[in-house]
Amino acid sequence: MKKGIHPEYVESRVVCACGNTFLTRSTKKEIRVEICSQCHPFFTGKQKLMDSAGRIEKFKKKFGDAKDIKAAKDIRAARDVKSLAKKKKSSR
């Protein structure tokens, strides 16, 4: 390695807005962050699922429930079997 071209890698203190601090290594002595693992909703278990503009309801309205999809596939398959049987009958 060339001397004098690399920044000094020192032990640094990370300070969160919630007051939590921990040590890591970086080229800076102190790092300030807004959210850490102690206050982030995902890590604290306080995460809420946000459904903006009713996307789930909109999807269900457009495509229906999974039961409806399975029933539609079964009906379509039965219709295809009947049409194949008619084609075989008429070709004889």
C-alpha cells in the first residue's frame, strides 16, 4: 500500500437522535444518524402496515379472492374439456 493516500480508519461513535450510541470503525470520529436499530419500527416490533389508497381492497375488487380464481379456472377447464369432446365428435 502506498503511504499517505489512505484516510485514517479510527474507532468512531455513532449517535442516534433517540439518544442511543454505539462504537464502530470509520474514517470519521463521530457519525450522527436519525434512526437506529433501537428506535426503528421494524426492529422494535411496532411496525404498522400502511395501506395507502386502499390498494389491497382495490386489488381484491379487481381480481376477487383466491377462491373465486380457483373456481373460474375449474369452470374454464371444464368448458375446454367439453369443447374438445365436441370437436372430436364432429370430426368423426
